[in-house]
Amino acid sequence: MESQVTFSVKLPPSVKKGVILFCKKSGFKTSAFVSKALEEKLADMMDSYDLTEAIKNADGFMTLDELKKELKKHKRL
């Protein structure tokens, strides 16, 4: 298991209250819930960043409008 470190952030009181309330009702430990939420959000954002970079570097990519024009050309043939 990976070692643990403390990471503190300032949150709006309503967010803190919502997390604590949810964890009490659902039986999650607050620290485990927040840790998992951050891990998942980080993974999502890294995937999004990687996709954005891949699109920027892609060769032969067409916009939707370019694709529509190309398809119309081929229908005329």
C-alpha cells in the first residue's frame, strides 16, 4: 500500500458540510471519500488533457464542417 501524506485545502463551508453529511449517511470515511474523488478527478482531467494534446498533434484531422463538405462532394460523383 502506498504511504499517506496530509494535503489540506480551503473549501466553501457548504462543500465540507455536504461531504461530511454524505459520508455519514453512506458509511464512507471522509478521508477515503475525498482521496478517491481526487484520484478519479485527476485521472479524468489527465485523460482529457492527453486527448486534447493528441488532437492538436493529429495529422489529417478534419473539422465537422470540412467532413460534411467532403461527403457532399462524394455524393455528387
